[in-house]
Amino acid sequence: MAQGLLPFKYEEEKQATGMTALAGLPVYLDLDRKMGLSTSIQKHLTVREGSQGWTDSQIVMALLLLNLAGGDCVEDIKVLEADDGFCEILKKAELHGLKRTERRARLRRWRKERKRAVPSPSAIFRYLEAFHDAEQEKAREKGTAFIPEPNEYLRGFGLINADMAGFANLQSAQETATLDMDATLSATNKAAALYCYDGYKSYQPLNTWWAEQGIILHTEFRDGNVPAGYEQLRVLKEALGCLPEGVTTVRLRSDTAGYQHALLSYCARGENKRFGRIAFAIGCDVTQEFKKAVAEVEATDWHPLYKSVNGKKEKTDTEWAEVCFVPNAIGHSKKGPAYRYVAKREALAEQLGMPGMELQPALPFQTLAMAGKRYKLFGIVTNMDWDGEQLIHWHHERCGKSEEAHAVMKEDLAGGKFPSGDFGKNAAWWWIMVLAHNLNAIMKRQALGETWISKRMKAIRFSFIKLPGRVVERSRSLIIRLTKNHPSLDVLIAARGRIALMVPVPSG
């Protein structure tokens, strides 16, 4: 009986063939080995310590690889298991370099012969249960923001990620860390999820992006109803503790969620023992008192904002000015730090009302009428002495890569789909996705090169990861064969060569 209209049909192979649809994914195993990621996982996560069966590193790495391959739910692990060629490489890679006693100990974890290369969905679900603390859930109060205290297992992910940041800085040493703090909404239909300020159920992790390295330095998984700026100073302190040795200067960027006088004071006074004074540019609340101060700025004190187009400066419709402004909240303290306030205004085009619409919808930004015109108004508070235009452009960079990273985490990786209604399980799932994001970021920046840094996962998978190949064994080694003249072959070989030359993590 014909399967379809055209002259072809599908049949199952009678035996394993060694074919793989993920011929580029093993290069990430190379990078894992060089950076000691599996070792770090085994060191900082002890869920499976002393147990039989799968180790922590095997389960976490399987989920990490699943993210890179394009899976976004636990059940997708079946597709990874069905890739016969990749599973052969994964099994070989796990045992490579182990002493005979270590190999025997690994085999003794299984009562029967191990058949699978990656854990089953049920094993993964059982593993994620260890990260959920039911006792913490009892402390919730209806209508209040609450962040469950992470248990010892969940805290381990932060230590693993700090090790990854340290490895990244070994390859490309940076003395300055520009940190962008921003929360992101990840919609969900889980019954236990809470509503966010936009009116739908979501989670709202607060992320700290390290701009120079292009990685997520720190993340805190949160419910959707937790404001972005809630306990942001504490999160900043935790993020600063994740920066590796060699970083001496920190700069902070944030939107208005970071406009908290305790946070500003901490940075301006240099209260951090390691980094001292932290330079910052943070969006300020456009209050009535701020609007009043802006309205008093002389017309001659407004300066045009330029943009670069094909290497040339072009004038825009936006202007900026220094604003003499001291908020009431800090005005009573003579010993308090002094900040600069910079206003940015953009002229709004005149809009005629639609027929039959007497009430116009509220605009999603603050406006101010000045000299017969209406302007969109923004403000920035800073303790930096940079030129206003330079400062604004630098602050705008926060809206580029860090927000793009949020899109990658939720759309390209598995951060937009959660496996459970339990908070701790979803927090672990989010953290594993962050590790996958950072592993890929290091791969692009350090192994693939400059032209790959801006590529999204769609392009990475198409040109580097999801390549058809055949895995064959020869002289106790495995060979991955791509089709003749495949354009990605040279890229794979070059990437492996660069990984081999990377600076290794210091032992101990």
C-alpha cells in the first residue's frame, strides 16, 4: 500500500547504522572537557552522590545538550536517545580519560547492563524533584512578593555558572565588567504560576548580563508577580561575587527597576569591599518633580542626539540636557552622594483623533509639553562624568544584547517552556538552560570566531550542530563522516583545534 502521493517511502533500519543528525554537537563535548564543566557539575551538585544509576553530570549534561539540539521539554530527550550515532560518541566521551578503577566504579552504578546513553524522561523528572522545597511554599502569603529560598542543590547551579565565567575570562581576560540587570517575563500556563503586571501567568527571572563576555553572570528565578526591582541590591551583591579574579572594575546599567536609592548609594559610596565604587547609569522615574525640573531647563541647554549611519553622524529628533534635580527622597541628607540627572526628550508627531474616539488610549511612556510641543520624556541617573550623549548611547546598549539574550533563552532554548507546576523544578530547568546559553556563547566567541558571535541558535543549529553524518569505529576510535565537500567540515575541525589550544582550568 502506498504511503503517500510521491514515489518514496519510509522504512525502519533493521539494525543500528551509526547515523546521526547532530554531527556538530560533539564539539560541545570537547569544550565541556576543556572547561571542566562536567567536573564542576559533579563537584557542586550532589543530588546523586553515592547513588546508583545516573550521575549529576550525566543528567545535567543531557539536558544541556538537549537545549543546544533544540529540545524544549523533558520528553524531547527521547529524540536525543534515538540518535544512534551521537549516543555512541556520548558514551565514548564519558569514559575517555578515566582510570580503570574509575571506569569500574561507573559501571557498578548499574545493577544491570546500561543500555541508554541519556536518562529517561521519568529519571529526569525524579531528578528535578530534588530542587523543589515544599516547606518554602508554605511561607507564601497571598498578594505579596515572595522568593523561595533556594535549597543547597539549587545553589549549586550558581557555583557552576561562576566556574564557567572564570573559564571565559581565562580565554579573553577582561578587567572591566559591564553588568546589565533586567528581568524578563516568560509566559506559562502552569496552574500554580502567578500573574505578572501585564495580566498573564508567567515567571519573571532577574538576570545579570556580563556584556564584555556575552554571558549570563547570574540569574534568580522568580514568580511572575515579583517586581523586577525587588531585592535588586541583594542580587547585585550575589552577581558581584560571581565575577572571576582579574576583574577590577564594575559598571552597572539598569532600567527604572534599578532606581532605588539604597542601590545607588551602595554603588556610589563604594561599599563593595572588592570593587569599591561602581559606576552606573540607571533609568530614573519620570515623576512630577522630575518633570518640573526638566521644564526649567533653558532651550539653549538642549543638545541634539546623533546616531551613526554608515560611519557618519546623523542628527536625530531626540535631544538631551543636564537637569538640576535632587529627589525629595534623598534631599534631606547633606552627607548623601550626589548624582547627575540627564533628560532625553523626543518630539511626538501630531496625531489626529480617530472619528468616534473621543478618549485616546494612554501612552506607554511619560510625556511633557514644552514650548508648544509635546515630547516623549526619559531620564537617567548616573555617578559618571561622561559626556551626556556618550552616556545615553552607552545606556542604550543595555537594550541590545542583554535583551536579545532574553529572547534567545525563551525562544531558541528551553526557557520558554517549563516542565512542572513546582517552583523549584522550574528554577532548576531555567538554570540548566542558562548553562546551555553560556556554553554556546563561549563556543561562538572563543572557538568559532568573530563572525559567529552575533548568530542566533537557528543559524548555529543549521550550520554547525544539526549536520547529518555517519559515525564509524576504527582502531578503538570513532570517526564522524560528513558528506563530501560539506561546507561545515572545515568549521568543525577549526573549532576543535581552537578548543584544544584554550587555557585549561587550573587543577584543584
